[in-house]
Amino acid sequence: MTKERHDMNFIEFTYTKADGTESKRAVLPLVGPTTFVEGIDVSQMPEDEFVVFCRDFSALKSAQHEQTMAMLEQFDLKHNYRRFIPAQMSNITTDYV
């Protein structure tokens, strides 16, 4: 039996705003800087399967969103989603928690 791991990427950095003010930040990143469109390629899926997949996948994403929002509220983080400009980040360290 293998041990299941649930490591999450954790980033700490100094963020410099446009006005020059700095703040220390600790973030569990959800989306990284990218130049790509990423997703599940369903080009070859038959239309009837595509309809079922979309319905089920949408329900799965909706349930996950509801659970995520409940957990964020439980830990008083519901309004803590932030976006950071990578060029304004310095002293970056990455760990796993």
C-alpha cells in the first residue's frame, strides 16, 4: 500500500506595489503565470459522450467550488483571493506543506 500525499505548493515573497510599498506575502498558488491555454482536449470525443462528460464535469466542478467556498468561509479566507504580478515579486521561496 502506498502512502497518499497531499503536498501543496507554498510560496513566500516580498511584493512591491506600483506605489513602491512592500509587503511580505505567503500564498498557496492556484494559478501560475503562463502563456498557454490549458485544458482537456475533447476534440476526438463523440458528441453523445461529450454531452454526458460536460454535464458530469460541470457538476463535479460546481460541487468542488461549493466545498472550497465553505472551507474558505470556515477559515475566514473568503475574501483573500489575490493576484500578484511576478515582476513585482522578490525574495521568493517555495516549499511544500
